[in-house]
Amino acid sequence: MAEAVVDANQRVDGIRGVILDFGEVLCHEPSPGKLARMADALGLDHETFLARYSQERPTYDQGLLTPEDYWSRVAVDKVRLNPELTSRLRQWDVEMWSDLNPDMVHWLDRLHEAGLKTAVLSNMHRDMAAHVRRNFPWMQRVDCPILSCELLLVKPDPAIYRRCLDCLKLRPQEVIFIDDREPNVAAARALGIVGVRFDSVDRLHTELASIGLQVLP
């Protein structure tokens, strides 16, 4: 049986806002080919690349590493990084996370039109944050874009959720938080937020309908 993505005891009475993660929620999961392109450029097998990429990511998303520092840590001593290769890796990384999920982006707009406050709460490095703000017009309609590199905080630190709630001017029980990673959802629930783990649009529709939300993806 599949793991539940929402606490069956949660209720959405009085919900006034929805917070969504960006990576693998508002955008699609990175394709193996795009990951392999970066791994090959660094001379790493896919498994090793993914491990290093993920291990160093929180500090990078927190805004505490430069792109040069981050990619050097991923590469370690496998290849000698130069400005051209670093630039390509940075570009490919942004492209990889720019494959938007149109159903979820459309739903975000519908939530706003229905009078619910909206937020995007994402662990995101500076290159990606600049790209999102510059190239995705729908972000301008989000009430609270909370991007980790701009606050020097990352999920699942409770402080970043509190900053989001403060921006929305809502209480935890008035908000639904949707993220693809269980630790992030668990941290939200610990603060009293209605936490939902994202698996797919269809399953999210079913889970939100089961707890009574009227505006569904």
C-alpha cells in the first residue's frame, strides 16, 4: 500500500492560504538525461554525481556558497573546473529546474483568483532565484515568494516556515503546505500547518478533495 501523503485527521476548515514548494511540485522532476549531461561533464558516474550534487545542495541553496565553490565541491578532484565549464553547469542546472508543470502553475493562479493567499516556499540557489523572478511572470502574482538563498535559511528549518507565515499574515492552521519531501512536510506539520506531500497532480487532487478543499488542481 502506498504511503499516505496527507494526515487523515487534518481538516481544512478556515484555510486562507496555500504554500507550494517549487522543485518537483511547480516544476517537473529532472530528467535522467539532464542529470547525465552534468555528470558526464564532470567525469562522474550518475550515482556519485547525484550523491555529491544532493549533499552540497542545502548549503548552496542557503546562499552560503558561490557557484564556483558549489561545483568545485561536486567535482572534488575529478576534473579541473574552469570558468567555461562552471558557466555551462550553472546554465544546465537552471534549465533542468525550469521545466514547469503547467497544471500546478495554473492551479496556483486559480487559488489566487479564488481569494486564497499564495506563497512559494522553496530551497533555491541564487542563479535559479534570479531566473524564476526574471522569467516566470506568474511569480509576480504570488503573495509571498520565499526563496531560501534570499533569507539564508533552508527547509526544514522552522524559521523559514515562520517567515512565510509572517509574510502571509496567517496562522499555521489557516495554511496548507505542499512539498514533495516528507521531512519538509513533517516540519510544517510540527508548526501546526496542514502538510501535504506531493506525489502527482492526480493524487494531490484526491488528497485535497478528501480533506475538503474546494479549489482543486
